[in-house]
Amino acid sequence: MTEGNFVDYTKIHLESGRGGKGSTHLHREKYVEKGGPDGGDGGRGGHIILKGNKNLWTLYHFKFKRHFKAGAGGNGAKQRRTGEDGQDVTIELPIGTVVKNAETGQVITEILDDGQEFIICEGGMGGRGNWHFKSSTNQTPRYAQPGTEGEELDVIFELKVLADIGLVGFPNAGKSTLLSVLTSAKPKIANYEFTTLKPNLGIVEYRDFKTFVIADIPGIIEGAAEGKGIGHRFLRHIERNSTLLFLIPADADDINAEYDVLVNELKKYNPELLDKERFICISKSDMLDDELMTEMRESLDDQGAFQGRPYMFISSATHYNLTELKDQLWSMLNKSAE
């Protein structure tokens, strides 16, 4: 999937169908002079229905269609026949989509399961036909109810990527390179900051045909929680990951300080993110020789780096420790699942 095809935010206009009108028909038959009222009810207007689809990964299919209108209900007819219900419109969404009211920002629902359905705009009610209003004092009512209007709503669809592992790190930390080596994904890779502007997903093949999904999240910068850089546009994707893999390059000025900044940004955005499993990787370790790596490890251990959490030196270029990394991540995923 190319970066341009990954759409994770869109605004949509929805309009359910109007209910059909009730009929004012009076029964007529050759030998029945005054048959009385027999006008049927109008049909209900069509609903707007949201439905989860596990085969969708982005909101790209809304790029060129942003208005959805359901069908109107049919009018009632003679012999108390009810009009047809308006045609429903079903909108399929990827799993992990948050639906918000565009005007208030309030969350209306979240699509979390395949096949999950939610009626977001109900169709208008059909009007009652004139036979409902027959009484002892009014035996031939010549009026019926009109159908009610449908609902109209502007909503925001906001996708939070569903992945087992989320890659967290500063721009140019090597996240896209690691994703391309561990999976068959082909993210954009270049030696400048913010190469990745959209999340990239890849499937890691593990032993015995087991797999897990890893997401390359666009790089964090200090102040991201306040919206700096691309701020909230990527931080929301981290909420759906069960395990966070922090990537800090070996040539960073202060490895432990970089980790603290990353953790602080997650905490400011949503403190619950710190409850997730965390693992730290020192990337680009091919720049280090054995002696320098040993010194760096001793220094990190003496500092009590990463708040005592486990870490590992890796290199995507030379595949150093990547098998061990997959073992570690699989073990953490199974532990969190239990």
C-alpha cells in the first residue's frame, strides 16, 4: 500500500430517508357504496448503517465520496397496503474506526469487530393512513399523516490502526528500515526527518507459520502531545497497539534522555499508554564495534536506563539480533494476551 493511499481521517455527510406519506384512500367497490377509509401507512425511510469490515485497512474509499443519502419510504396505498421501506445505505469501515460528531467532537461509536453494525441515522417514520383515524363521529376521515423527516448528520471517521506492535521513536530513528526488513512492507525510506507521514503496516512471519502485525508510526517530536509536528494525527494510532517497541539510534546524543522524552509525550497525550508492554531497541548498532557496545551497555546499566525495562542492540542493515528481537516480541505478545 502506498503512503498516498493510506487515509486515516475524513469528514462525511449523512442523511437518512424521509418516511412515506399515509394514504387518504376511501374504499370503493361496485356494490359497496360507502366502504369507509382503507388508506395504508407510509413506509419508513432508509437507515444509514455503519458496518465493520476486517478486509479494509484505510478510509481511502471515502476519498471521492463523502455524501451518503438513504432512500425515502414509499407512500401508503388502498386496501391498507403499507408503502415500501426506503433503501438502507450500509457504509463499511475498517476495524478500529472511531466515529465522532463533526460539530461537537463527541464520540458516537467505535467499530471494533468484523460485521459489527450500528444505525447512525434512523430513517423517518412512515405516516399513518386514514383508516387509523376512523371513529364513531368521523367515519370517513379524509386526512392522513405525512412521513417524518430523516436525520442529517456530519460525522468524522478517525482510524486508529490495529496492530500488535507499534514502533515508537524520533524521526529518522530507523523505524521504516526495521519494518522493511522484518516484513514484506515497502515503506518510504530516506535519510531525512518525517520521511514517514502515514502509518505503515507489515506482517512479521514467525516460526511455525505464526504471524503478528507491526505498525511504523510517524516519528514523535518533543511537543507532539500538544499537536506540534503531526502531533495527534499519529499518537492516536499508538492507542490500539498492545505492545510498544521504542527505537533509539545508537548515535543519539543521550539515549536515556531520548527515551524519557518519548515516554513523556505518550504520558501527556494519554497516561493509559504507559500501561502497555514496552521494549527498547538501540538501532543502527552496526556503527558500534564490540568494545564500544560493551561500554555503552555498561553505561546504560549503571544509569538504570529505561526505568529498568529490557533493551536490545539491533541493526536492520546487518540483521544483527533481529531473530532474537522477533523471539522477544512474540514472547511479550503472548504474555500480554494471557
